[in-house]
Amino acid sequence: MKRVVVFLVIGPLLVAIASFASLRSDWLFTIDLFLSISTASILVGLVDGYLARVLAVVPRVPLMAAVGAIVAWPLANAFVFTGLGGMLTRTILLKALTPGLLAAFALPSAVYVGVCSLLANDWGDRR
């Protein structure tokens, strides 16, 4: 149960708050980032729950951070072009997703997934 709360509630809210608190962030970008990371956290939380039984925490955290960054790229593409930010893209930007914009989705997702994997680890279970 702790894994579900960490991956689906605490993590996306912390990322949205950090994104909105930064001076360069727009509220539409914050909503897109929250939606893409919330969607990615469903998949990544399932993978982390499976790998928690197989791997120790030290190799699992960087692996989960890589998985989080990889999952965020197509979700960012889908949300920016067809989701809430699609309206912003069509009216203001009118250009394709650049690697810098995709990295703006992938890097927070990687950090978020790594931290959530650490927080959701069962530290009391010594096998």
C-alpha cells in the first residue's frame, strides 16, 4: 500500500509543486508534467513493485530512474501535441518537440521515480 501512495499521490504532487515553484514554468506546462508523470507512475510503480522482490535497492533505483525517463518521453509527446498543451503548441509554439523540451519531461520523471523507489522501499524487511 505504501508503494501506491508514494508513486501515485506524493510523487506527482511534489513534481508539480517543484515545477510550478520554478520561475521558468508555465501553469500549462505544470499540468502537462503532472499528467504525464502521473500516467508514467502507474507503469513504473508496477515495475518497481515487481523488481522490489528480485533486486536490492541499490541496483533498482538507477534502473527505475532510467525506466521513468524512458516512459516519460512518449507520454510528453502525446500530452503536448494532443492533450491540454496541444492547444498551446498549435497557437503559440507551432513547432515540433525539441530534445530540450523532451528532456524537461524526462529528467524530472527520472529523479521522481528514483526518489519514489527509495521512499517505497521496505527498509524493515531484511531477507
